[in-house]
Amino acid sequence: MNPKNTLLCFGISLLTIAPVLRAETSAYAAIVKERDTVLVKIVADVENRHSLGTADDEAVWAAKLSLLSFRRDTASTASEKLRQQDLVVALQEKRLSTLQARSKTGVSDPLDVLRATDALLAAKQLQAEIQLDGKKG
């Protein structure tokens, strides 16, 4: 096949695939939107349960972390990924601070503080990686 025919076949292939890709993108966007809505409802429900005393701080933290991580992972731009990761870091910092205060009074296990410290450092590491990727791209 000569180069002209190869380009023509490639062009036709792209034209036939493009509508399928748009449909998949539309379906994907709908799934992402629905999942975001579900995660927001979960956070609201857990926060409500927390205010009633039937859920603890860890349940609220876990629900919020799930939402923020999902939003970061599905963000379409590097700046939005970084914004969501900044919120994850802030959430991890708050959690660590709470556990450190509880540990000083003997209410929390020092191992929980170490795990929270690790989670914060992992969040900061990812934050730095996103920043570097944003500068490269």
C-alpha cells in the first residue's frame, strides 16, 4: 500500500472511531458525575450520624478522604488534581493533629499517630509529584 492510501485508510478509521470515543467519553462522564453525587451523599450522611453521636471521627475522615481522592483521580487538569490533593493534605494534617492531641492524653494509641503521620507524608509526596508533573506538562 502506498503512503497516500495508508493515510486515507487511517483517516477513515479515525472518522469511524470518533463517534464511539465520544459515546464512551459521555458514558464515562455520566458515571463519574453519578459516583461524585453518591460520595457527597455518603459524606453528608456520615457527618449527620457523627452529629448524632452514632459515627466517629474516623468514619467522617474516611468518607471525606474517599470523596477527595476520587475527585483528584478523576480531575481533568493538573491544577484541579493539585487542588484536590491540597485538600487531602489538609485533611490528613487535621487528622494527625487530632490523633496527636488524643495520644498526649492517653486516649489514642501512639501507633495510630505513626500511621497518620505516614498517611500525611504519603499525601505530601503525591502532592509534590503532582506539582512536578504540572511543571513538566
